[in-house]
Amino acid sequence: MYTELLHALPNVLGFSNFAAVVIGVIAGIVVGAMPGLSATMAISVLVPFTFGLDPLVALGLMAGIYNGAMYGGAIPSVLLRIPGTPAAVATTFDGYPMAQRGEGGYALQVAVVSSSIGGIASAFALMLLAPPLSKVTLLFGPSEVFWVAVFGLCSIIFLLGGNPVKGLLSACFGVFVSVVGADPIYGSDRYTFGFLELLDGISIVILLVGLYALPPVIDLLEVPLKTDTDTNRLGTEPIWRTLPRMMRFWKTWLRSAAIGIWIGILPGAGGSMAAFMSYNEARRSSKNPDDWGKGEPEGVAASETANNADTASALIPALTLGIPGTAVAAVMLGGLLVHGLQPGPMLFRNNPDVVFGFMWQFLFGAILLVLLGGSLATNSFARLLNLPRPLLGAVIIVLMLIGVYSINGRMFDVYLMLGFGAIGYLMDKLKFPLPPVVLGLILGGFAEENLRLALRIGRGDWSVLFANTVSQVLVLLTLAVIVGPIIKRRFFKKDEARG
Amino acid sequence: MSASDKNRLYRPETLTALGIIVVAAGLLVPTAALQPISALLPAAMLIGLIGLSVALLVRDQRKAGAGDIPEQVTTAPKRVLLAFLLIFGYALCVDFIGFYVSTAAVVPLVAYVFGYRNPLGLAIATVIVLVSIYTIFDLGMSREFPVGRLWKN
């Protein structure tokens, strides 16, 4: 089962594939360090540029960005108390007080080492768990695949937390977008309104760039942020000197990595939840919990290990079942589709070199974090905080246009992307979750195709959808995902009422 | 209709729900012309959108009835509107005037309007952006960008 994993290694060590990971990590740290920009946005902007690239080069860039951005978010968290990414909120609790007492450099080194350890653990989890799970999913037929898609959509809506009505609305919107274009069986036009450009459907890339890249750009321009922190003097020692001091965090690293991996696998959770849970657990187990929140480096270690440990593990359900664990994983699924790689059971059979190579790239990305984000680089990356945000916003707008225009060489796609961007901005502000839209677009067509195939096999008999045990289990899991949070909420309300 | 009743209708979630209902109902009409199996998923989604929007509307109006004050969509509506106008304007300019001319104008314009006003910095940044794009995409990847519909004829 794991021989294919070893076979993929030499390919990843090729110059272009390895260089892609290095560039991705650096770009990820830069993006993560800029408050308001996220890994999701960076990968969305990147995806259209990867069209002409070898799939492994493209995926290496994405893996590097994901790893780099998760650490990069710690830089403004520590220096400015502004989390660079949502997952870095918990890092501010102790990172910023450390910076205030002149230990900002050490805080960033703890962050980079912990991020790297979390990322390595997560990559190993992906390597160990995804191949056997993919073997199981290979046994699935059309009706099971249909239920997997329904389960995936429901889990991301109901486990995401927040308002389930808004989650369902987002998912319905995504699925509706997936049906635009020619009908896959009859060829009849569906919602093309006479535009030939819509006959092939709406490219996932157009939706991704619109939903995930435009709203942060508007946010960059909406709120003027002044960064007047002196980031030139962090008091950074070489990392090899500070490393022995960090070894006392080993228990926190282990615990936080386990929490991060688990949260990553759960659909709908994410880096911020992993970081908060891990921070709380580490504080609970600490001998001096009163020092936490006042500059305890172990707090930075807990948060950063967990938020990086959920990166590769979020891809376990994404690669094997087509259900992403996080928003970034959803965007990465889009990246895979761009290269003709359909996430799900067949991915491991049809493209083992690419999928296993991708896993190695995650591991190398995590290891490279220490080398690239280490002592010298930490100072340089911290200076990024002084880049003017309006200029950055303008450059991203240009990149978005180039990327989307390059897909088919037509302005129609650009206008469509801007339309999705406006919808995405409103959804973001009104707290409609965005991942269900992407998942709806990915799984909508997939679910419809398999539903129709199953009905053809069953000669129009709908009971074929419930005919075997796997389908029945998936239906029960879907119901559990829907009913579970409702029951949980009722219990919480009862507990609160009892006082 | 009293002023408070009007205010209740202008709540962001209420307006969103109403908007979704109108658009989804309008989009339901073309499904009648499709084969039943072809119309199944789009019709289900549109009906779902309408039903869920009604639920959102009712809940938001109940909140309004209980005196809840809705969250503001944006803290700086003028800046947001301006940002959208500039971005949409940029896309139109690229389409009609051409990519390089529009980009040379828009990068410094957006940065200047939103607060970065160092002329030397703006000039250097614009040149770097244009030269990088030309080198990477035009020379390196042979990508062609719009030359502008106005100059085509």
C-alpha cells in the first residue's frame, strides 16, 4: 500500500518540483504575514496561473503556500497583536506580551519551530491514513458516491457551526452554479441565457478567485491600517542557540499536533478551532497557568503547532472522499480539478505519482519552514508589515484579472469573477459561510452525475439509492451530522437553564 | 407604513432574503422547458433557496420585532463603493482600452486614492508591476492580454 508513496519520492526531489515548494513556502509566509490576506486567498489567486504547469509543480506551490501562510500569520500576531490569519488569533495571547518585553524574536522562533513540527506530524498523518482510506472508497458505486457527496455537503454545513440556514443557502447556491451549462446527458442548455461562454459550465477557478480573493482586497482598501511597530530590532538570536530552550515544550508539541490533526480531519472545523483547543489544553496541563496570557512561550508553541497540524490532515477526507476539512482544502480541491484530477476514490488509482508526491511536498514544506523562516528570515519577513496596503491591494487586483483572463483568454470570465466577488463580499459581511459554495460547485455536478447513473442502473427505481449497506450507513451518517448539532444545542440550552 | 416598519424592511438580512427569493423565483421559470430529470437538481436548489430565504426572513423579522439592531455590513460604505467602482472600471478599461494602458493608470490610482501617496514609491511600484507582467507573461509564457476593443476596428 505504501510502496507507491516511496516510488513518488524521486519525482518530488526533482529541481522544479522542489523549487516550487521553496517558492510556495516563501510566498506563503509573505501572504500570511500580511493581515487581511490568507492562504485561501493566495491559493485562489495562484490557481489560474498554474494551468500550464506540471501538476506536481502546481501542487508543490499550493502545499508550500499553505504551510508558509500558517506560520506567516504568527508574525503580525506577535509583533502587532493583529492575527495575520484567522488561525493565528490564539498566538496573539502570549506572542504579543513576549514582543512587548523584547522577546519578539524568540516568540517568532518558537512559532516557526512549532509550526514546522505541527506540519511534519500532519504530513505523516496524511501519508499514513489516506492510502488505506482510499482503498475502502474504491469499492464505492454510483449510489454510494452520491451519498458521499451529500454527506460531504451536509457535514461542512452543519459542523461548520454558525447559522445552518445560511450554510444551507450557501450550499444551494454552489450546487445551483454547478448545473449552469449543457446538461451532461441530454446536452440541453441550463441557465446559459444565450451566452456560449457558459455552455461548458462555470470554471471553479472563476468562482474561487471571485469569492476568496476579491473580498479580502476590498477589506484591504476599506480599512486603512497603520503599522508603526519598529520591526527592525527583534533581538533575534541564531535559532540553533534558542532551540535547546524550546525542548521543554515537547509534551505540548505532541498534544497540540494530535489535536490539530484530529480537528483537520473533521469536516468544517479549521485551524483557528485547533489553535484555541490546543491552547486551552496546554494551559490546563501547565504547572503555571497564571502566567499564560502574559508572555508564556508555551502558549505560542501550542497554538502554532495545532494550526499547522491541521494543514495536511484536512486533505485526508478531501483527497480520499472529495470532502475538504477546511476552506483552504476546498480551494485546493479546485486546484486539483484544474489539472484534471478529480478528488475522491479514483485519484489514488489513476494518479498515484501526483497524489503521493503531493504528500511528500507537504512534508518538505513543513521542514523548509524552519530553514526559510528561521532567524535571519524572521527579521526580513517582519519588515513586510510595513508594505503599503493600498499598493498591495492594487497589485492583487491586477493579478486576479490576469489569472482569470488567462484561463480562456476572454473578458467574459473576468466580469463573471467580479460578479462572484461582489456576491462573496456580501456573503462574507452577512456571515454566510463560503466553503459550502465551493463544495456545492465541486460536489453538485458530481452528485448529479452519480445520482442519474444510479437511477439508470436501477431503471428509474429510487430505492436503488438505499439498496446496500454502505449507502445505508452513509445515509445514517448524514442524518447524524444534521441532527447531532441540533441535539447538542438543545442539551446546552437545558444545561444553561439548570444553571 | 410607519418609519419603524420601513426600517424593519431595510435590514441587511431581510433585503438579502427578499433578493434571493425574487431571483430564485425568476430562475425557476426556465426549468419548465427542461426534461424532468434535467430540471431535478436546479429546481430542487431554487426551491431550497426560496424556502431557506423565507426562514431567514422570518427569523430576521422576529429579531427586528424583539428590538435587535442589525450589524453594519461595512464601516466605510463610501470606500467600499469606491473600491468596487475602481475594480469594475478597471475591468471595463482593460476590455475597451487595453491591458497595459489600463494597468499603468489603475495601480497608482487605486494606491493613491486609498492612502498611499508617495509619488516616487507609486512610480517605482507601477514600473515594477508592468515590467514583471510583461517579462513573465508576455515574453516568458507568450500570454496575450486584451489590446482594447476600441482599437480593434
